[in-house]
Amino acid sequence: MGEFRMPSLGADMDAGVLLEWLVRPGDHVARGDMVAVVDTAKAAVEVESFETGVVDRLFVEPGTRVPVGAPLALITPAEVSPPDVSPVTSPLVRHLAVDRHVDLAAVRGTGVGGRITHADVESAAAPSPPAPAPARPRASPLARRLAAELGVDLSTLTGSGPGGTIGAEEVRRAARATQPAAPEPAGRAEAMRATIAALMARSNREIPHYHLAETVDLGTALAWLRDANRQLPVPRRILPAALLLKAAARAAVAVPELNGFWTGGRFVPGDAVHLGVAISLRDGGLVAPAIHSADRRTLPELMAALRDLATRARAGRLRRAELSAPTITVSNLGEQGVESFHGVIYPPQVALVGFGRITRRPWAVEDLIGLRPLVTVSLAGDHRASDGATGARYLTTVAHLLQQPEEL
Amino acid sequence: MKPDDADRVTRACLREIAPEANLDALTPEADLRQALRLDSLDFLQFVELLSERIHHRIDEDDYQELSTMAGVVAFVSSRNEH
């Protein structure tokens, strides 16, 4: 009771290396707070506490390899925990707070009954105007955002850009430098490939896959997006990828048989649509963390979440909850240049959605032939959990949703 | 902006987005996205960075001029007149 143990961060994980403690004895932690960084074969992952209380003792030194389930620290459950999150916060707002790194305990709710609203979190997250006195380090907006995401203190860096401006690369270098020694890149890339190989082999062995594909006209959607982007500043520009992800998420709500897990010989539906997004790492690895409740996010929120995930994935700063959560995954959004592909499902999920490259092709428009931007949407389904008819319904729902981008 | 400066700014931005890429091996006519393995997110971050550095908004309509190193340098040279 009260022991914080090495969590299992993947189906094939039996041990992990504790890289870094994010808390010290005496610290108050609430359930859900990040307390440690653990290295699995695939990535450095931030792990949260399942207890609310006070950190009593840390059992394990950074750098130690520990089997899954072994105790790492003792957390004494506290009777009176520090200011608790208001019980009247919706899960969606809580996710937003996590994404924006906002401490809900410090936010005053302006909604009905003291409820913390979306807007409350957004304004808590918005950078405040620069204080007049202490010299604010000059940094590009990208560098600033990266620094916030990766936990780098800009005042410790010297910028080499014009006027001493700090650039994004300096921030990335600083973040890498402060990370405790992890297995060197070659070792990690090898380990990651081995893990992915094992997972894919298992998937092909155990899951009877069926494959479907559908070609979707994106003309309306992309024209709408172009218009929307013309009104937005460049940092808020929305990629077609965000539209595709939103459609994939909403379609999973309409066809829940594809959203969940095959465990214990039966299908267990997910409690929400946590959309896994396959992200390629620059060293050739692949991770697929989740965007929680993706169907309930607005397009700008989804875009911001996608950018945030990609940045943290590449910096090795993903969280345990993101890696274990996906209820359905969308694979490499046409970035590798092929138009369509037959994916391999990540067990224990039961479906994988793929979007190929958007290409301009001749297409029937009314009674004429025109050139339209087309994308091939593919679905790999677990035949134990669903059949082709269900899969077809999913794909036609995606196609339909993409014809009404303003509703997405 | 002189082409030399434009080239320098462009390379600086690319280096931030793709720090491990070998920019010296990049020919002027090579497709940037393919050569540097930039996905749509990377490219957007590149555009955002470049836009900020040259103090000029880059629209999606401008993207067709930005597929090669030569294209980007020409674009930057003509847009940033100081």
C-alpha cells in the first residue's frame, strides 16, 4: 500500500530503467502527477503516480534497471491532500489542462457552480504579457514554445541568432543535455526496431486481419481549410492531417466496434476515443501515442495536440498515459509518400486506420471529369472483433465527414 | 535581401528543423521535403520559422515556390527588401 511500482508500459515490457526522479522525499503528489522518467526499449516515458500523498522514500537510484512490478518508491497516502482538483471539471477540460501544462488547482472556475471551463484553462495557459523589469530572454516563438514543452529555462541559454536570439535548436540541445544518460542512439534505435518487430510479428500471428480501402475526394475539405488558414496567423495554421484525424475520431464514435481492445477472448469497447497517432522519429523509430478524447476536440485543439505530441515524441518526453491509452490508431498520414497501404494493427487494439498521400487525380465531378485532390483511406480490422461490413461503414462515415469540413 | 543572406537564413531555419540532416549535400534543385525527410509538420515548422525570420507572412499559396533550396532562396530574396 502506497508503493509506487515500475509500471508496464507495453505488452512486451518486462523491465525498465529508471532514468530520473521528478520528485523528492517530502514532496506532495496528487494522483496523476508525473513522478519519474522511465526508459523502455522504445522511448523515455514520463510516469505518473497513482496515489495522492507525500513521497516518503525513493528506493531506486537513477540508472537502475528494474523489473515491472518492483517497488520504486514509497508514497504515504495523505489524509488531507493539497488543494484538490475541483470535482466539477469535465474530463475534456482536464485533458486540456494537462496539454497546456496548467495546474487546475490554481485556476479559478468561472462556470456554473465554480466549474472550471475550457476558457478558464486557455487563459491560464496563455503567456502573460512580458513583465517590465527582468530582461526577458529573446527567443523565437518556436524556441519559446519548445522551451515550455521541454522544460528548458530560457534564461540559462545564450542565443546565437541575430541580437542574441535563442533559436529552437539551442533549446532542443539544452533539453537533450539535461536528460540523464540514456542508452546511446545506436543502441536505442536497435532496441526500438527489435521491439516494433516483435509487436508486428505478434500482431500478424495472432490477429486475423481484414483490409478495406476507400478513395475520398478532399476537394471541398481542402478548399475550406485554405480559406480558414488565410484568416489564421502562421503559428495557428491547421494541417490537412488534423482534418483527417478528426474525421477518423468522429467515425470511431459512430462505429464503436472498432474502438477498443481484444482482451480475454472478447471485445472490450473503449470508454472514449483516444486516437493513437503514429509518429516517425528522426532516427527511424516509430511511436503511436494517443490524443485523448480526440472526437471532442476542436480542430485547432487537435492541431495543437498533434504538434505537441510530435515535439515531445522526438524529444523522448511522452507520458505513460499517452502510450497505453490508444483505443484505435491512425497510421502515417501519407507522409512516406505512398497512396495506400495495408497496415498491421497494434494489439490489443482492433483496428488501424491509414491515410495515404493526397494526390491530384481525374475524378467524376457532376457529369464531367475534373482534377481533384484524393486520399485513400484504409482500414485494417481484427476479424474477431468486427467484419467487413462494419469496416465498410467506418470508411464511408470518414468519407462522408470529410465532405463537411465545417462540421468537423 | 541579398541571395547570400537569403541562403544563410534558409539554411539556419532548415538546420533547426532537421538538425541531423546534411545540408551541404543539398543541391539547389533537390526537393527539400524529400531530401530532408520533412513531413507536413516539419515543413510547417520550417515555414513558421522562416516567416518569422524574414518578417513576412508565408501563405499556403506560396508553398509551390518553396519546394527546392533555389526556390526558397529566390522567394526570400524577393520578399525581404531590407
